Amino acid sequence: MTSRLLMPVRTARTGGAEASAREVPGSTRPTPILDLEHPLVTALVARVLRESEARGAVTDRARLQVAHGILVTAVRPVYSVEDRRRASRTLRLGRGSCSQRMAVLEAVARSLGVETRVRGLLVDGTFWYPRFPKLRAFVPEEVLLAWPEFRLAEAADTGVAGTGAAGAAWVPIAELFTGLAPDGHGGGFTNAGAETLFEAVARTAVDWDAPAACAGSAPCDLSAHLRTDLGRFSSRDELFDLHGQTLCRTARTLAEPVLGRWSAGAGAGAAA
């Protein structure tokens, strides 16, 4: 049993195959969420460049992998419900949800000159039941995910769909780490325990479209949990402007003081 009481009213419900296939440009510009020019963001980018150089990471993909690894260790995973939080504030707090940490990764990418955009996914709330075994009545009926995509020049030789005229291709966050088996290392993502989607993409394949490689019952196939594909947006700001966040403002105000400090996987009845 999921709840609609804590959710905003969404009037714009366009989606489906046409919305998913529609070509949408990305950008390297700052936004209110992706505040690239903030000193905390520029300091993180400088660290990414230093560590990339030390590791011989010379491509955009490799640098983003380095950035992802830094964020895994530097920003503690929690269940914050404020999807519009600025990247700099997530860094200042040293904790963030999957959405907030993905936003920081997008900010790093844009600072490196890599265009980003997001895909809007409305995911069935039951996907988060393993994290809310005792609080299912409060799980939103559907959760809005801003799933990042990065325009990488070296992706043109990998067979990734969406290759543009400049020889670049749009790569979803789940494909930043290439060469993963469908079952990953140690199984697919289960949305239980300490591991979140943000960590999982570096370990196992994660896909919302059920490609042949992991269609059906394979652990990497999450397509059964996808309710609506809202299509692509030039920024997560644009997505949230049009569709709102998962929870209404009142619910976010009440929940954030608790969930914003609640570590992922902590306790048997944790949140999403």
C-alpha cells in the first residue's frame, strides 16, 4: 500500500516512448541546483583533476569515474527529500541522497565542459519497500528520479545510442562504468541495505529499459518498477519546475529534519 497524500498534484503527465526518444540538448551552464561557481564545487573539481592526473585518467568518462568515487566516500548517503538542494550545500553538509549526489556529479561534469541533461522517471513506490518494511503506508505512490546523462566524445566508439554529429554520445549514469556484467559483481541492485543507486552504478549494471542483455528476471532489469518515462530535460531544474518533487512542500518540511540525517541502510525500518 503506497500513499498519494504526501505527493504534489502533477498535472503535466506527458511521457512514454515518444517523450523518451525526443532529442533534448544538454548544457554546461550553471543552474540554481548546479551552482558550478561556488567555491566548494570548484574545490571539488580541482581535487577531481588532481586525482585524475595522478591515476592517468585522461578521458571525460575516466574523470567522472574518479569524481564518482570521491563522492561515494566524501558525501554520506542519507534519505534527504529535498531534490532541489544546491550542489554546494550537499558538499557543505557532507551528506546527501542519491538525487543530491547525482546533482553534484552533474555539476562536476559541467565544470569539466561535459554537457549534461536528465531523464525524468516516475518509479513505483513499491521499489522502496525493502527500505521501509515498517513504514510502507508512508511511501509515496511514485518517486520522481532525475536520471543524469552525460555527453561523452569517446562514447562514439562504444555503440551507445544517440551519437551526435560531433562524434559524441549521451551516456546515462549507469553506463559511466563500462564492462559490467548484467549481474554485476555480487548480484544486481536490490534497493536494500547500505548500498544506494548512486553506489550501485559502479558495481553492477542498472537499466530502466530492459535491454536484451538483462531483460526479464535478470538483476539489472529495473523496468518493471518504471511507471512513466517523462522524457529528457536540459537540466534537473527544468524537470522539477515542470513536474515538482516527489513530496509536497509540507511533507518535505516535516520529513527533512529526520530523513536528511538518516543514513542509508541504518536500522531495519529505514527510509528511501
